Amino acid sequence: MSVQLSLTVNGKAVSAAVDARTLLVELLRNQLALTGTHVGCDTGQCGACTVLLDGRAVKACNMLAAQAGGAKVLTIEGLAAADGTLHPMQAAFKDCHGLQCGFCTSGMVLSAIDLVQRHPNADEKTIREELEGNFCRCTGYHNIVRAVQQGAAAMAK
Amino acid sequence: MGANDAGLIGQSVRRKEDVRFLTGAGQYTDDVTFPRQTYAYFLRSPHAHAKIRRIDAAKAKAAPGVLAVFTGEDLTGVNGLPCGWLITGTDGKPMNEPPHPVLAQGKVRCVGDQVALVVAESAHQAKDAAETIDVDYEILPAVVNCVEALKAGAPQIHDQAPGNKCYTWALGDKAAVDAAFAKAAHVTKIDLVNNRLIPNAIEPRGAAASYNRADESYTLYVSNQNPHVERLLMTAFVLGLPETKLRVIAPDVGGGFGSKIYLYAEETALVWASKKVNRPIKWAADRSEAFLSDAHGRDHVTHAELALDKDGKFLAMRVITTANMGAYLSTFASCIPTILYATLLAGQYTTPVIYCEVTASFTNTAPVDAYRGAGRPEATFVVERLVHQAAVDMNIPQDEIRRRNFIRTFPYATPVALTYDTGNYDATLDEAMKMADVAGFPARKAESAKQGKLRGLGYASYIEACGLAPSNVAGALGARAGLFEAGEVRVNPTGSVTVFTGSHSHGQGHETTFAQIVAAKLGIDIGNVEVVHGDTGRVPFGMGTYGSRSLAVGGTAIVKALDKVIAKGRKIAAHLLEAAETDIEFKDGKFTVAGTDRSKAFAEISLAAYVPHNYPLGDLEPGLDETAFYDPTNFTYPAGTHICEVEIDPETGVVTIARFAACDDFGNIINPMIVEGQVHGGVAQGLGQALLENCVYDADSGQLLTGSYMDYAMPRADHVPSFQVGTKVTPCTHNPLGAKGCGEAGAIGAPAAMMNAVHDALSAVGVARIDMPASPHRVWQAIQQAAKPSARA
């Protein structure tokens, strides 16, 4: 069964016809070629597929594309400014070495932004708890925590 | 590096690769799309051990969108997957090497064994079709435990491996060890399990293969750590193709940790099938498949003994280990519990005689191979658990027993076949103790006790052999290939430099570290250096990245190529400046006639090398592009001390990692930020093993019980603390960078440090032994067990 839907992705209006079982992450990656959103598991645990849906972090592997009809989706590709200037959280991850292989990074950065929006003055414990839904196998989280702290400070400016 | 380092060496240069990852522009295998691409799905065995009576794929072949369905019997002319390391047993015979088919041939030997390949227009169609394949299985009894598999009456897994034995292998002087034990004042004995782990790189494995009819060639994108090895094994050993007909590209790779070293069945089947269907085929493992089919790690059962004199000086060590190979021999499986394990049992200590005997068995589980550290964490765990327990037994402080036995004279030949070139184990122990505030521990312990909590401190003074490998040594030990590395430095006409390295970066930051070396050595801007890796079509050759070898071996190959570039540049400069070659000095990116101000900039030399008007054509070829191969003369020996402090709630069994300090000696460091990041990640993986992770197969059915993130406990951000990391430097004596390697240290030191801390804490309530992972359930049970009157008797 095919479903017709319209949504906004990274500020652009998108119309697509998808198989009803298509996941949001499949729409983003396969039809829209936004391959910066990654798939790391099939149980909604790893968070590599995290995108912002109407400003809120969601796991794009855990919802149907059809459920995103009418929504505003922001993926990692839409985060930096048009001139290439990195979002403060992206810049903080680079400066703090908060990424290694890069596979969890897009989800991690978008989760971090959501976290800071809800907890602008989060301490280390809060940051660690809030990042429970995003796995990183490379960094041991040490520099991710530092990056979120630095990114939060930069976002507050 | 000398005077030309332009201040870049030792600087935490921010990574060149980060922007593409931070903006979603990285290109991982599953991001690659070929025109007219099709999709693969592998039907896998639901049984741990079964005969295949019949496969009926008629429905699947007729299903919507399906191009083809292949089973084992279709793969005529396709050999099994090879093992790269021959172990010769104590009986003088080669190890048993049963076939490792690309698709099951009449039998499945583990849950997840690949039975059929479905190729369809979409991934959904391939999966739907696979569900209609009817496989008639005759289910056989299964065995999953490596010790049980060796017992009489265990299910026989391979005809070619009687009793499920791969080999029994030994290292060391058994008679001398027996004699030393006979004279010992004290003997400490322990039994331990090194728990089985599933690597879990966050990018699951994947591949995309394309066949080109025009020149009968193939292109394979694959999530892999060593594309040249992949190409060599797949073409020469399995598919019987000229290696030049296969280009292997390992693009951005989302973590490896060992699990992406190996030649796997899936990508091999894809390459083969891409010609059959004459369409490109893509496959991306979902996480459930990764759990079932990635090579797992560790899985040892060990009895170990340490003989000491009355002063706590080590006299001898005896270690008997059984290791699980899984259902088939993976690419390097056989050398992990032998060559990379027993050789490390001297640790940092002067133990004069050591004997180690290892029996490897086949079981109905996924293959087991190298996982971050690969044999060395297992060795460190044995040594440091023994040392901890001996100190407890003899009432000697943990740091003191280590100091009484440290090696302090180098080079030092161990009784287990290695020669350490350099090290300073007192320095890393002292610094780690400062970082961990060991002096403040009694006060913290008292504070915990007030709140009804148990607090413990654990040390691990580890050593590892990295920089794989001196090829003649590796060959003598059974490696079926040398372990060189290649580097090409191509100076472009305008003076920018492209480096082609056989090392592969899947998170390690080579694009930055290697660029720092090149920029420093040539005196050019780091922005003018591009590092290319992971493509057999562009890189001359390479053995890839594992065993913390990239900087020490791959980096050295680049340095040797750079030396050739500079030597040739000097010749060109001598001609242009009308001076003798011996009078030309190269410094800060300029070739200068010594004692004059006459010089040529690096870019002038590069331009002259390619598009000369005036060139000594009779004496020198144009161009400035040099390749070097490097074969190390010895292993490198990173070492250090890790100290872990835990707090345990005896009411719940929950272990909290309160502090973790690591002081490591990696030799010279090019980029401290990247090195610290490697330690952080390794420590988290090591703590994951000790605190959380455990791969469990059901003993009766052979089903994988920990087959998703719902059941396999991965370390999350709130499981680990921030780490204190520091370094001490004794430069490696046998490579020009003085580098030893840093990728695995964390995973090697951390499990032993943490479990020693757990044992220290639990000693207060009488717990003598607890195996990894120290989960709340296990800890609580151990506490309850120890509290029983019978346990106190």
C-alpha cells in the first residue's frame, strides 16, 4: 500500500509516495539521499538515527515515514548555516574530539541539542543520563560530555 | 622528528576528517548507491547445529522483484574462507582446519550460519522472499561451551576436527616451571573465565558489489579494516580471480575493533553473485544479524598459578587455557589465544620461567577472533588477577608486589619469546597512583563504609605487543603472510602532497596524525596534505589497521617515503642551484645551499620535478612520487598502569565505577588529543567487559540469548565516569617515530583493574571469586553465597 505524504525536511518542502511500512529513516536515507542519518540497530536503542522532529529528538528508525506527515524534520545535513558555519554543538564536538568514527555523531549531536534545549545548565550527571539513548563505541563518552558542556555554553551566547 | 617538525608534532591538532562526519557528508558503505542496484538478504540458520536435508526456494525465486536465490550447491568453484595463521600443536601436527563455506554445504553449525542469498529489486522484497524458502533441517544436539565441547560424547561439529579440537599448543619450559613450583614458598592459584564479547561497532557490517562486463572486473565497497588483505584472500584463495580484477574500497567505516578485519562470507557471496545477476548488489547487516554473524571476542576458561618466594618475588607461572574458536576458523582466530596471548604472560615482571598450554575447540557458536586487544587483554587479566591475589595472600601492598618484580633492564628477553626494547614501569605506576589519589583512598573507603557501601581499589600494570609485526618472527610463529606496511607520498606539481597509506582509519584519525607527520617533515602547511586510505585502486599495498600498528608501522612507511622524497628533492635542488648535492640542506620547507642564502622553496622543486624546463634528465627521472615498504624489526611494547576504584552497594549488588586513572607509555606521541581519545574509548570497552557485556548462548539449544541491545548490555554514557589519563614516554627504540601504538591499551588494562577493584571491595564480605561481568545479579549472589555459614567454614 502506498502512502502519499508531505513534510518539511531541512527547511524544504518534500512530497513523497512511500510504501506504508517505510520507516522515516528509510525515507530520509533512500528516497531523499540524506545519508547522514544512520542506522545502527533494529530495536530503537542506539540512537544513530536520531533526527529532530518539530524540534524534538526522535529515533527515525522507530517511526513510520507516514507518521512524519506535516512535520518539520531536521537532519544533520540541515544543521550548519548555509555558508557552512557549523552549529555551536557541531563546533564543540570538533573542538573537544567528541567523535571518532563518526557513525553515531549525527544522532549524538542532535540529541545533545535537544538535551541543551531542555536543560540549558545541565551538569555532567544529567548529560550522561540524557545521552542514555545514544551509543558511542569509540569515545568512551568522556569527550562527548565535554563537547555537550562546551556546546551548551556556546548555544547560550 | 628533528628540526623540521614546524611545531606540529605533539600538538592536539583538531581533526581534518571531522567536518564531513559532523555535517552528514561521511560516506559509509551503506551510503553508496550504484546505478541499477539490487539488494541482498541472507537467510540464516535458526538452529545451532543441523543437517540440511533439502532447500526448496521455488516460491522465493518466483516472488515479486526477485532476481535470484543462491544456496551452497550453486557456489561451484568457490572455495571456503581461509585462516591466515597456522598453529602447530604440541603433537607436532598442524591445527585442524575444517572447511568454512561461503554458504552452508549440507550442514549448519551455528545460529546465524548463512544458508541462502536472495537478490531482489528492494531490500524489503529480498527479505519477504527469504521468508518463503523452505529448509528441511534435521536438528542435531549442539554444544556452545569451549570446555564442554572437548568432553567425550559432545556433539561432533566437523568431520575434520575429531573431538571438536582445533589444537593443543604450548609455550615455555614446562620442566623448569614444575621445578620452580616445587621450591616455591607460596603458590597462588586462580580459576577465571574471560567472558565472550560481541564487538558492536556502531556501523553494522555491509557491502556493495558491482561487476563490470567490459573488463570482467569487480568493485566492492565493504566496511572493512584492511581492504588489501580482503582483496588478496577473496580473489586468490576463495574466488580464484586475478586480484587485479577486484577493487576493494573500505570508505568511511563506523568502527571496527577487530570485527572488520576478516574476510566474511557475505561480501564474498555478493562479489560472486554480482556477476551472476549482472547487477550491482548491496547488503547492510541489521543489528540482529551483526550479533549473530560478526566474529566475537575473548571466551577463555583458564586455570593459572603463580609461584613466589618468601619475599613475594615471582618464580614461575603456569597457565592452562581453553579457548573457543566458534563454529569455523575466522581469518586470524587461531593466533589470538596463542601467539598474541601466551607471549604476553610475562607482563611487566621478571618471572623467570613461564609455561602456557592452550587448547582451542570448535563449538556451535559464531566464530571468535580478534577483538580490541586480541589475546593481550586475556593475558593481562590472567597476570594481573594472579598478582592481585598473590599480594592479598602474602599481605604485600599491591604497588609493592609489582615493584618487587618489575623489569628494569632493557632490552629484556622474556621466557615467552619476546624481547622488550624499552619501558619504565615504575614511572607509569607512580604517576597512575598520583592521578588516582591512592593516598586518599582509605578516607574514601571509610566514607563509603559509613553509608553501608563497599569500596575497592584495583591495579593493572599491563604490557602489550603492538606494531604487528616483524614479518620473519610472525612467519616463524605460523603467520601465512608477512605484516609489512606500505606508504606512498605523491608530491603534486604545485607542492601539495597526497599520501596513500595501507593503514585504514575507522575512527583513529589518521587523516590528521599522518598529515601532521608529513607537514612537519616537509615544512608545508597541514592543509596541503591529503591522506588517502582504504582503496586498493589508489593505495599501492597495505596490511591494514589492527594491533595498534598504524602509526608504528604505517606511519614509519610514510616517513621512509618522505625520506626518499627529500633525498630526490635535494638532487633536483642541487641541479637548479648549481651546487653539490651534499651541500644542500633541507629545513622548514626550503632547500638551501649550506652557508648561503640561495634556496628553492619546496613548491619550486615540485614544479621543477614535473614540468621542468631545466632538468638533469640524464641523471634523474622527473616526478616526485615515492613509495616505501616498512617491516618492523621488533614488536612495540606499550605499557602502563591503570587504577580503578569502585563502590558497591551490597544491598543491590550495583557496582559503580567511582574513579579510573590510566597512565600509559605509548612512546612518542604525535597528537595527544587523539591518543587520549583512543584511551578513553578503550577503557570504556574494557569497563564494558568487566561491568556489563556478556555474550550468552543457551547451553541446550545453542540460541544466542543476547542477540539485541535489549539483552546485550552496552556501556552507555551514565555507566562510566570521566577518566583521568596521562602518559609517560620512553620512545620505541626501533622505529624512526619512536611510537608504540595506543589503540588497544584501554581495553587491555581496564578489565583487570576493575575486577581487581571489585575483588578488593568484596573481600570485606568474604567473596573470593567473581567472574566478569560484575553485574548486580552476580555481585548480589556472590555476597549472599559468601554470607552462608557453609561458606565461612
